[in-house]
Amino acid sequence: MSDADRWDERYLRGEHASAEASRLLVRAVDDFALEEDSPAAAASSLKTTPQRALDVACGAGRHALVLAARGFRVTAVDASRVGIEMTLDRARARGLDLDARVADLARGEFTIEPDAYQLVCDFYYLQRDLFRAMRAGLRRGGLFVAAIHTVDEHPSARPANPDFLLRPEELREQFRGWEILHYHETEGRDEDAGEHRRPSAEIIARRPAA
């Protein structure tokens, strides 16, 4: 059974299908203004164009929906067909318009367009070779928002594949030279609404304007 099939089954059972967004994403959007690339862009008609956001490994769409409700033009990507169907159903029920696509990121089925997004978010999905594309996909002054599980060394921790767990400080290191607006590594269970049970590293980082 593929990873996508396993996630399909989880979503059908109602697991990890919360519609409540992470407080971290809400804080990023509400507390940190997105900057324009340049004064000329800010003064142009581009200012009235909806800002673009990318939700990487969107699952059942809880973050894509929040971003769309706040006026972003959202692209949401996930390998789970069930997750994407739930995302689209929830968007229609709320009268929201977003672009949700079934695509396996690990297999390169979706290409992140460079300098395309004002916000990129990644919640609980670790694909190390995707960081470069996510950084490049942000416009200057844009925000990267993420919470990703870290290695849990507690004796009672459930075994997990270390390929999908961050090492201490690894997430911060991925954004060296950027403005780190928030960084925190939890020591215990992650209290996120998405039913996550492991420590996590979380970050809000701004791509330098120059």
C-alpha cells in the first residue's frame, strides 16, 4: 500500500481531518504583514491583485481554507485523493475558491514556480530536497510558515522513520540569512488541532527583501 493510500484510509476514518487551522498559521497571517517586492510594485495595480499562497501537503485542507477565507489565491497540493476531495468539498460549502491538486511531491508531480507566492506553508510534511524549491517559490518579503515533527528521544516515544523527523535546529538552519520572526521547538506533545502527537519545530521566516 502506498503512502497516499494509507492517508486516504486515515482521512476516510476521520483521522487528521480537523477543519481547525494551526494557531501558528493564523498568527503568521494576522500578525506579520506581507511585504511587496519593491515600492514600485506596492504603488502599482498589482497591489489589488490577490496574493498567492501555496499549501504544501495540504491534507484535508484546513490551512488552505483559512488562507482562501483571508483573500489569498490558494494552491493546495497533496498526494491523497481523499484529502483533496475533502478540501474541495469544504471550500464549496464555505463559498471559497481555491486550486487543489492531487500530486505526489516526492515523485516530482508538482513543480513550485519560482518567485510566485507571498506565502508558503508546510505543516507536518518533511521532504528535505523540497526546501530549496519552497524558498525559491517565495517572492521577496514573503513568508514561510511551517511546523514539522522533530526527533523524539523520550524512552516512551513511538518508533518512527528518522527520514521524516527533523534534527534539533535543522529547520532554523534551512532559513539561515532570512528574517526569523518566530522559531520554537516543543519539548513534549504538539498541541496542534491536527491530532499530532510528537514534538515539533515551528517557524515563521521572511525572505529578505533584497
